[in-house]
Amino acid sequence: MDGSAPMTRSATSLTSLNHIAVAVPVRNEATRLPKLLSALDVGASIVPVPVTVTLLINNTTDASAKIARRLNYPALSLQVLETEFSQNQASAGHARGMAMRVAASQGGLLMTTDADAIPDPMWMISALMAMAGGADLVCGRITARVPRVMATPSGGRITRAEFSYATMMHEVRHYLDQMAGRQAIGSVRPHYMESGACMAMRVQAFLAVGGLPDRPCSEDRAMVYRAETAGLVVNYCDGMRARVSGRLRGRAAGGMAECLRQRMQDEDPYADQAMLSPKLLAQLWSDAMYGSPQPYPDRSTSPGPRMRASDLETALPLLAQLTTDIIRPQFAEWLSRKRVVAA
């Protein structure tokens, strides 16, 4: 466990969660599915509890279901379900939500990933360890190889701009999270990735907040926001990792593949919708300093006009000045007062 989540509940043992249920939405993934299941089988072989994988195969025209049923994975109990959603429901978000609801009936620890992902061998054990430390929801790291995107001028531009901007924005977010009690004071800054390809949650917590928000995309970020506003403990775990495909023709509308294509083709690509303007960050900071902290905005939707690469490039000096001149000194002063009171 990376230790980034606040320890607001008593720690539990690894075996207090006596089952792992993995939910996977699947749509025409016959080629990649065996790789996912092989990776899950390796991970399941080193955890001290049984593992069930629920594949919700939906709106599929290939042999995904047949392949899943005929393969043998000794460490896994495999549940293969097939369904056909109507056109207005046929989305990755809706499919993930149904898969998670079915898997949640088994109790224990609920995990989810994508059919084109390859979880690290430590994926499950890292989630269990984070839960043992007090987390209700765990967000892992995802990686992807996208050399074709980076090779284009627009793809390289948005990647560089977004990295620089997000690094500073996440510093501010971490200060806000510490002040609001969402992250432990003095903790390492979280990675703040919130992806359904690498997520885990206590079943009772999942049910308590009403399950996964029913959205066609960005349902993963909406889930984390829902958990935060319910006061649950969110852990961003570096040890829980999954590699996702960098394909340009994906299965989900509004998903990663569509985003990558836009970044390659648009001269001034849209940035991630989680990027917040310096003005909004300044307002959030002011509210926190004056004793009226607001929830950190929902990352599943843009709180204002969507920023582009050029907007990030223009806004970065403003955010740097805000952070350097105001936020860092004021947080240091707040931290100093907090320690005096604690002493």
C-alpha cells in the first residue's frame, strides 16, 4: 500500500475480506480476453481468498463467450454472462455497472477492469492490502503505450501541456484534500488516476452509495466522486497497476481510443476534462482557507468550458504563480497551526 489514504477507520486483516469478485464488461474482445484472464489467474494464485471473475459479454458478434468458456484458469472461478443492450444502453459505463452489480452479490472485495487490460500480478494483493489499511475504494495506476499519438505534433503538444498542468493542479488538489480530511496530512501526493480499468471497492461501500453511476462513459470518475461526497476513504495505490491497450479503434463511445484519435487529428486538442482553470482552483482554495471547503469537483464532467492544449499553455504560468505565491505559503501556515493545536 502506498499510504496515501487517511486512516480514519480501524485496520482490518487481509482475510476479513473473504472473497474477491472481479467485474469485466466485454464487447468483441476475443483476441484480448485470454491475455486478461491469464493475468487475473496469476494474480488470483497469490491471494489468500477465492476469486470469481464475472464477464458481462454484451452486444458482441465475435467468439468472446465461446473462448472464455472453453479456457481453463485454475485459480479463477469464471462466470460468463451474455446480454444484448438496446442502442441507448449499449455503453461501457452501463455494462460495467451491471457487471459490478452482479459481482457484488458475492460479497467481499469488488474489483473491476477492462477486457483489453492486463493487470499486474500484484493487482489483487495490492487492493487487499489497501483495504486492510482502511480504504473503502482503491484507485490503481494505469499505463498505455501510445507512440503513434506522441509522434504527431498535436499529440505531443497536448501530452506535454497536460502533464505540466496536471502536476501543479494535483499539488493544489492534494493540499485541498488534506485540509478537507480526504487525504492524510503529510501523505505522499496521490497519482489521482481514476479508471475503471484499475479499481477496487468494498462491496458494502459499493452498495451503500447506490452502486456505479449509470453513465455511458466516465462512470469510474463519477464513482470516485460519489464515494468522496459520501465520506468514504479513497486510496490511490501505486502498487495496484494495469496496462491498457493504446488502440485507436475502441469499443466505447467517448472512451480512450476516441480521445487518442482526437489528439492526433486536432491541431489544438481538447485536454482531459478533469483539468480545472486557475480561477476555479483559486476559488476552491479561498473557500477552504475561510472555513467553507467545497467538495473537489466531479472529474467525470467539465465544470466549465472544456480546456484545450492552448488553454493549458496559457493558464500554466497563472497556476504556477497562484501556487507559488499564495497556496504553498498559506498551506504551510495552516499546517503549522494544525500541528500546534495537535501538540
